Amino acid sequence: MEKSEKKPKNKLLISCISIGILVVILLIFSVIFSLINIGNNSIIGKVSIMGIDVSNMTNEEAIKALEDVINNKVSEELILKKEDYETSINANQINAQYDIEGAVKEAYDIGRNGNIITNNYSILSSIIFGKNIECQMNYEQESLDKKIDDISSKLPGALVDNSYYIEDEELIIVKGKKGLVVKKEELENSIIDEMKDISNKYVVLDIPTEEVEPEPIDVEKIRNEIYKEPQDASISKNPETNKTEIHTEVDGIDFAISLEEAKEIVSEDKEEYTIPLKITKPEKTLDDLGEEAFPDKIATYSTRYDPTNRNRSNNIVISTEKIDGTIIMPGETFSYNQTVGERTIAEGYKEAGAYAGGRVVQDVGGGICQTSSTLYNAALLANLEIVDRSNHQFLTSYVDPGRDATVAWGSIDFKFKNTRAYPIKIEATAKNGVCTMSIYGIKEDTEYEVVIQSNVLSYIPYTTKYENDSSLEEGKEVVEQSGYTGCTSEAYRILKLNGEVVSKTLLSKDTYDPMTRIIKRGTKGEETASESSTEEDIETNTVSNEVNNTTE
């Protein structure tokens, strides 16, 4: 019995001794390992940051290695595609900032920020399994949102929202159309994931979309938005400030029918609805007050167009006449679409060149973006606040990059706010190939000299696409669409006082896609036609050539 009790005790003693020896060995090994690395000023182990190997680098070497990669990456274009529609974005456009120093510090701290055992474990783990550290990336959410909203509005088959405008004594409500909208969160996550992965080349991202119906027409909301009491125009002096105060006339506007009758009208399945209005005219208008209300020219801007292009010139003249004489009170926002109205054949508009789906096509109202762009520049020079503005998909011929403002009925509007102390009046003309927008009002105590600066940051080469055409003889090629270079740009508004710069404000960062050169290639006589192909065009084209040939 005594022998059987003694045997387990011996085993337990041996196990304890073995464990103790193992612990001592590990401690000795850890001490030796620590002594080896005690003078090491480099990153220890097999460590990478965002896929970039920084093993055995000093902090300074790792920072430089990452900066070199990131500096190249931020200007690289990430292609976003939905069927035939294609655009791009880069990290600079959303002001992406990478916390390189923080990531390098985290890498350097491996094996240094714990006790002797945990430090050695961290080092061995990184050597055996490797360690990849993410680098925090911050970016301007507003810039990314704007880009995604811009994509959503320019997609072929995009959702068209309900809209309305007042014409004479009628409210015209245009029913929206079912269409595509971008899955914003999904696209945003994909873009950010690609930009965070600096070690790999970008893939082409498919733009995620879904088809949605427009919101139901809310007649009561529309009535509340248009309702006004009549008000006479007047000019007075404020006795406290001794400043002139101008009060413009206001037409009284209301439905000429009951709200229930209006709801009944829009309950029908139609594309357009007409609701009669009751307009009450004031007794005195600003025009009755004469030049006293708008004595000073605040800003003016002109662009040129080809008067021999009859249809396009016709559209520019009509849209200009719609804008001419518009008065905007302090704090009031001007809407291009609501002022000009829908561009239709019935309104006198004709088909002319416009951008759509990556091509120049004939569209009713083509060319009116020149009036919105001209007015945009006048508003900038008047130092007014820009509320809503989008750049074209491609470069235009009549203004520099970053100084255009595209519009599309039901989806893209141009808006600016009168942030001046007095009402302003727009005088708009289009004749002899010159479109001019002038803004009149009363000069304030401090008037700045306004300079608009446009800078091209980079150019984007175009590609050539060959399309087989069985109506052309084999071997014959016809250029269906010229190719134009795209670019990225930024625009600033500079304010000067007495010749000195007092502020420089970024207006926008814009990307203009290159326009694909399309060549029809004859296949007549071939037994089988090969697939269309796309390849890089080797010709070099200057931006000046491309701009002068771009129509809209």
C-alpha cells in the first residue's frame, strides 16, 4: 500500500520540475531575445501597413515608403461604371488624408509596449504569421456625397422627381418617372475600401443601383410653398441705420379651386396636371420705382455661341428671355428650372446637341446649359452664395473647367441665393452670338473685387472604340464621334479689397470625363462580324482642340 501512494507523488514532483525547467528556459530565451532586439531601432518582425512591407525599416523609412505610394495613389482614377455610363473619382477629390504616422507608430510599438513575455510573443507572432496594420483614412463626407448624388442624377434612366412651375395663372405639376437611383451606402463603402487598399491597383467598380418610383405628389405641400399674400413695392430709409431698404412687390398666389378639388385632379393617371391659380396683383411694382431700386451694375458675364447653329441659338434665346427681368429679394433663392420651366416643343424649344449617355445627341432644349453657366459666373462675380450647382460630364467650349453649371429638367438644377443687403435684378440678353447675364442692385458699403480662378489639375486621355457596321464596305472606317480629353479641375473665388487679397475660397473640385472616340468599321462582305473592340488611342490631342469642338 505504501508503494502505490508514493508513485503518484513522484510523478507530480517530476511534472512540477519539468514545468519549472520549461519556464526557466522560456525566461532565458525571452531575455536573450530581448537582449538581441534591445538596440534595434527598426520595426521588428514581419509587418506591413496597408499591404506595404515595412519590416526592418526605421520610422522615417517607413513613413517615406508609405508617402511615396500614397502620393501616387491619391491621383489615380477609380473607374465607376453602369452599363454604358462611366465616370471616375480619385482620393484627392474627397480630400482623403491617411494617418501614416499613427500607423507607423503602431508598427514600431510591436514588441515594445508590453512586458518581456508579451513583447516577445508579439514579435514571434508577427514573424510566423505576419501582421498587417490598417491606416486610418479621413475624408470629406460632403464631397463624396456630392459626387454620388451627381452620379445618381446623370445615370441613363435615372429617377425623375416630381416637379412644378407656374405659368401665367396656372400651376403645372409634372409627374416624376420611375428610374434608377444609386445605392449610396453600398457605393460609398466600395469606394472607400478601394482607396484604403493602397497596395493594389484599382478595379472597375460597378455602380450599384435600384429602380424606384417617385414620391406621391403632395398637393398640400406644393400649395404651402407657392402661397403668397399680395404686397406693394416700396423704398424707405431706416431711421436707425440711415440705410436704404427696398421692398419688392409680391403677387398674391393661391389655388383658384379648393384643396380637395386639386387633390382630385392629381389623382388621375397623367404625366402632367394643371391647377388654376388666383393671382392678385399689387398696385405698385419695383419697375414702377424705376432705376432708384436697381441703380448699380453689380456684376456681368458673357459667353459666345455660334449664331449659325439655328436650333441651339433658338434655345439659348428662349431660356434667356425667361430669365430676363427676374428679381431676387435678400435671402431668396433663385432656381433655374423653376424660372425657365420645362424645355418642350410647345414652349418653342428645338432639338440641338446635348450630352447624354457618354455621347453628343440631339435633344429638345440642347444648349440651354450655356445660359445657366453664364448666369453661374455672373452670380459668382456678384459674390452670391451658390446653393446648387453641378458640372457637366464633359468639358464645354464656352467656359473654363470648373466654371460651368449643367441643368436637366427634373433632376439637375442650378440655384443661388441673394446674400446681399438689397434686392437684385437679372438682365439677360442673347443676340449676335453673345449671351450676357448682368446683375443690378444697390452697392453696399463694402464691395469686393471678385476674381474667379480655374486650375486644371490633371488630364484624362480618351479611348477609341471601334463598332462594326455592316452598311460600310469592309476596310472602310468612319469617325462617328471625335474623342476629347477629360480632366480634373478646381475653381476658387478670390475676394480683393483695395487690391489686397482678403480671402480665397474653394468653389468646387470637378472631374470631366473623356469622351470616347467612336469609329465605325465596315464589315460589308465579311461572312461573320467580329465583336466591337475598345483600345487606347495613341494620338495626343490638346484640350483647346477638344473644347472648341464640344457641343451641348
